[in-house]
Amino acid sequence: MTEGTNMTDNEYETTKETVAAETAEETPMKSFETRPDEVEENNENGGSNGTIQEQVPVTAEEPEFEHPEGGWGWVVMLAAMWCNGAVFGIQNAFGILFMSLLKEFGSADDADLRFKTAWVGSLSMGMIFFCSPIVSVFTDLLGCRVTAVGGAAVGLVGLLASSFVTSLGPMYFTYGIVFATGCSFAYQPSLVILGHYFKKRLGLVNGIVTAGSSAFTVTLPFLLSSLLEKVGLQNTMRILSILMFILMLAGLTYTPLLPKPVNSNKPGSRCPPMSKVFNVSIWKSLGYRIWVFGIPAALYGYFVPYVHLMKHVEERFGEDANKEVLLMCIGVTSGVGRLIFGQVADYVHGVNKVYLQVSSFMVIGVMSMMIPLCHVFGGLIAVCLLMGLFDGCFICIMAPIAFELVGSQNVSQAIGFLLGMMSVPMTVGPPIAGFLRDRLGSYDVAFYLAGIPPIVGGAVLCLIPWVEARRIRREQEAATDGTQEQMLKFKRDSGGQGDALAAKTADPNSVI
């Protein structure tokens, strides 16, 4: 309140003594006390004999954590990049495994063959997101490193076990649940740990990290096709287990840097408070609530092309069609999109980053509807290129938006709840598309319907910047009103000296 003002010698000495005494207290307060001789002088002059005991309190602010913006963070970035590649590269290439599963476990007499087989990949993708709220709790309690390494170990066991099954039933459990649960525990810490090392470059770094899945999506389809042809499905899964073993080693690099929140446990209690286990405060943000419901609404058709596009191409253009090229196109442009839009996101202020996600959902929805209309293979390639580009946009800015909406301390569970909500649409979408194909004899209706949810969900997300701007405006108005109330209270408590001090503070050149 008095910064930038000139003082008389007496006032300066008094203030200096007072501030020196206050530095030993936990909550610093700026106070102005008069010396005894000044009190007697005031009494003789008919002034107030009350002393100004305290002024408007100024809360001590802890020094803000400074992110390294590099250093060991680059190693962490590469480890997180491998995590994204290993987890989602395998998931996105499930279309190749899908056709192998149809041949391995299928029967020509089974009318619902595609519906049943699609559940393997859908259950796996859904479990990755379904477990995310639980993973966020483990991440908060155990840390990113322990959670990621343990998850990679579970994923390794699940993938190895899948290589020994001989029917679809056990595959639901080993691949769809065990392997996917391990992937979930390994994946989410890779998003959280980046916020410990980067802030200004967080968008760019997230773009590079999420581009890992694009790199794997480009290469794995060709690798899997070759392996499936030469060594079979079981040995292919054993080779993929090597990726999960490397992921265990990558998780060891996740060294946390952010200061831990103050421990509020009761003395003698080993259990953390429920408010720490389940952070319900993030749900108080209306912007976050819209975000966490809007994105799942947009994803009911999101995973359908990754599962069924290969079979659709085979049915329309023949078995000799170079269908792996389509996944390569999606992977390449998705990686480019993550790098481009990740960099762009660093220059977009606050929650306005949501508009990037809105545009991505709109384009993905339209491109999904365009798939059945492509009767020329080149047209399908163009559709996949655009779909991949904006898929990268959607993914790479997910974590930066979460940081903007809830802050760095709450981001783990904020992302966890979001991914958990995403599990339902990611799980049910592909089986529904497979069911429609089995009943209608074509994927056309399935792809048309898959394009509707992204458009609707993107429209809902447009509300977030308006809601957040209104919240900030209300907080500023409340802060202004609170400051005025404190000033009035100070003037009442300080007697006749309040107006003089206020006048002196208002004039920085005053020596009175």
C-alpha cells in the first residue's frame, strides 16, 4: 500500500523497526506504530491518541516454481515419447491384428464375427481410458515413476499372456483388460511429468511427445503385416512385448520436480485425506465440467476408422489394395499436426486453445462421413491425410488445456477423470460399427454415423472460453470489492489518521 511513497525520517525509522520485527512472524503484515513521544505530541496537539496498529494485510506469496524448460526434461520428453508410441502405436495398428484375429479365431458360420472380434480392440482402448481416474490417484500418491514402471510391467505380462491364448474369450481378458490396464498406468504419468519440466514450451513438448504414437502408427502396420505373415500371431505379440520392456526402463527417468502440496494428514495417520485421494475441487470449475463431458460426446465415432477402415478398404478395393498406406497417412500427418499445433498452442492465450480442439473435431467428423463417398483409392488417401492432421491437433493440446483449466497441482486427476469419461465412447463405438456392418452388409452407415458425434461435441466445447472469461471477470470484481471493503475498515479502525495516510499513499511525491 505504501510502496513508491516518500516518508519523513521519523516515519522511515518507525517503519523500518516494524518491518524488521515482522520478518520473524509466519504471516507478514505491514503495520505502522507510533513511538511514545509521538503519541504525547499528538495528545498535546489535540490529535487522536489511538495508534495505527495494522494496515490492510498483505499475504505472503510463496516464490513461484520455475520450470527448467530443458535439461533432464529433454530425456523425460524422449521417454514419454516412447511411451506414447508403444501404447497407442499398438492400439492404432489394431486394424492389422483385427484381420489376423478374424482368420485365427473366426468361423465362416458366425454372423456376428466382426462384432465379437472388434470387442478385443475396443475393450483394450476403452480400458486405457477407463482406468485413468484410478491411475491419477496412484500418480498423486506414489508418483509418476513408480506408477509408470509398474504399469509397463503389467502391460508386458498381459501382452505375453495374449500370445498363448487360442480363442477370443481369454483374449478379452489378457489383451483387452490386463494389457490395457498396464498401458493406462504407464501412459498417464507421461502426460503429467512434462508439466514438471516445461511451462513456456509445454505445447511444443506435448506435440513432440504425442508425435511418438504417430511415428509408431506409421511403421507398425508394415512391421506387423510382415511379422504376421512370417511368424504368426502368437510370436508377433511376443515381439511386441519388447516394446513394453523398454517402456519399463523409460519410466525410470520420470523424476518429479514440482513441490508437493502441504501434507494435511492427522498425526499418527498413514492414510492421506480423502480430499487428496479424490480431488473433487476440480469439478467446481464449470469450464472443466463442460470440457470433460464435451470431449467424450465427440468421441463415439473417433476410434471406428482405426478398427474398421482396413476391412472396409479390403471389401471395396479388394484384398490386394495397399491398405497399410492409409494408416501410414494418418500416422504421418498426425505427427505433423502434433508438432505444428503444439507450437501454435504456445501462442494461443489461455483457454482459447479449446478452439483448436473444436476445429479438429469438426474436420474429423466431416472426414469420417467422407470415407464411404470415396470410390477412388486416392480420394481415401486425401481423407486420411486430413483426418490425421487434425487428430494430431486434438491430442497434443489436451494436457495444455487441462493445465489452463485447473492448474498444475490438480492436472493429474483432471486428466484422469477426462480419460475415464472417454472410455465409454471409445469402447462402444467400434463394436456398434461392426454390428451395423454385420446387419447391413456394408460399412457406409457406420462411417456416416461416426461423423456426427465429433461435430456435436465440438460445438459444445465452444462454450468454454465464454464461461472462463465470465468467471475471471467475476473474480476480478470480487477482488475489487474486497479491496474497497478492506480500505473502509482500515479507515474506521485508524481513526483520523486513515484519510491522511490514504492521501499520502495516493500521491507518490508527497513528503507529508
